[in-house]
Amino acid sequence: MHITSLGGGHGLYQTLVAARLSEPSSITAVVTVADDGGSSGRLRREMEIIPPGDLRMALAALARDDAEGQLWAQTLQHRFGGTGALAGHAVGNLLIAGLSRVLGSEQAALDKVAELTRSHGRVVPVCTQPLDIEAEVAGLDDDPRVIRPVRGQVAVATTPGTVRRVRLIPEQPEPSPVAVAAIRNASLVTLGPGSWFSSVIPHLLVPGIVDALNGTAALKVVVLNLSAELGETHGFSSERHIHMLTQHAPSLQIDRVLVDSDTIRTTAERSFVARAAAGLGAEVVYADLRTVDADGTPTNIHDPSKLSAALTSLFRAAV
């Protein structure tokens, strides 16, 4: 099993931990590069590099479980405090930025950090240039019909309005050839979970990525979010999440949509989700995917062990 996972942020982190538990032959993380906030935003503006934050998190997720690997994973994630020039910066972001300058490319830097962490896989940016996200947002004026543009990942993720559509700036970015090859050569590809408009859908707006997804022989699985997020997908149903994929990538073909069994309980809603998934050529599969806290209360975080079991089961059933 060769797994390629598309996404960013905490959603991709959980997916990569799940992928490791499946013990595949290889793992490749294809990561969004549109972050413009915090440490990543500062570094992309000051150094004109792709934002390293989501890439750093993916590297931490794939770090080896031994003492050396976990020391590096902890170091990558360590964030400086205080009020000085380094305040808020993650060590891993600075390391990736520095190595990019020394080695001449971000991909070489990521591969070098992967050596330090004795990584279980490879981390690849979806593009080799930083991207911006611009959203069409309704509900920011008294008249709900008025659509306003909102630019920037942080602004889109936190907008009090309703996101209708997003686009990338520049609109035709060149995909990383390594990312395209990882999708085409995979036997299992995952998309999501994560921030739908800022971590998941942007992959589908990069020319060549949808073609690679449609051209691969891999089993393609969309892992649906456990709930709508405050801000960009507030009030969205599971059905609407799927419709957004179809709206932004009409030619996209997927094999399975993996949904937590407690997220959608009614027969009527499940029928709506099945109809939406059919627009992608996909079958909906339900499984228990939630992490449970110490009190036995289900959370809105995917449990890597449960997600690993579900993905492995889907893969075995398909081969």
C-alpha cells in the first residue's frame, strides 16, 4: 500500500498518523501552501518562500517513534515565546526556511528535515510558489445577496459571512511534479479532513492535480469532516461539503466518501449525502471515526487508530 494524503493543518496531521498505523510501503503528504498567518505568514512575506507551517506539521506527524525521531518532532513544533523578534516562530519553520536558502529549494529542505526525524514518509508542497486564497463571501452586508471578496487564508477561515466559492491567486499555479507523481503512483489517495476552503479545496484548484487524481489507479477516498467549522463552513451540512468539491472541480472522480457514523444518523440525510457523493462517482462508507475523551465523550477530532482501520479496510476491499 502506497498512501498519498492531500490536505493541511491538523486534519492532515491526524490523517498522516493514521497512515503510519496502516504500515504502508510508503507515505507522501501533499500539502497546501496558502497559509498567510502567524509564523508562516511572516516568513513567506519576509523571505518570499512557500509558508512552512503546514509542511512542518506534516513532518512532525511522520517523525519516527524512537527517541531521536520524537526529539526532532518536539523541536520542530516548539514555538518561541516572549516579545522579541523570534516570538511566535516555530523552530521547524525557521529550520525549513534556512535550509531552503542553504540547499537551494524547499523540497531539498523538507527532505533534509525528514532525514533528521527519520521520517516514515515524504512531505511535498502542492506548489513550489506561495498561493493566496480569495473567497466570494455573502452575509457581510445588510443585504445577504451582496457578495464581497475576502482575501487570505486567515481571513477566509475566520470570516463571519458564508463562503460561496474560492479561487487561487495566481489562478494557474504550476503543480509540483513530485506531488503529481505521488498521486499517480499511489495505491490509496486521501483528501481531507481539514479546513474545507483553505486546506482541502485549494488542492483541486491547482492545474494538473485533478487530472492526476482522475488518472491514478489508486483508491481515492474523501475523508469528510466531523462537523462544520466556525467561520468558513459554519452551518454547512455533510452534503454541502461534498457539493463544494463538485462545484470547484466538476470533473473530479472519487471512489469513496468516508463519514463518521455518528455524524449523520437519519435515513433521509444519508440519502442526500449518497446523492451528493454520486456526483463524484463515489460510494459513501460509514465508520466510527471519532476520538473519545477521558470521560467517554466523543470529540470533533478523528481518532488515528479508527481512521487507519477504516482506510485499511476500504483498501483491502478494493484490491
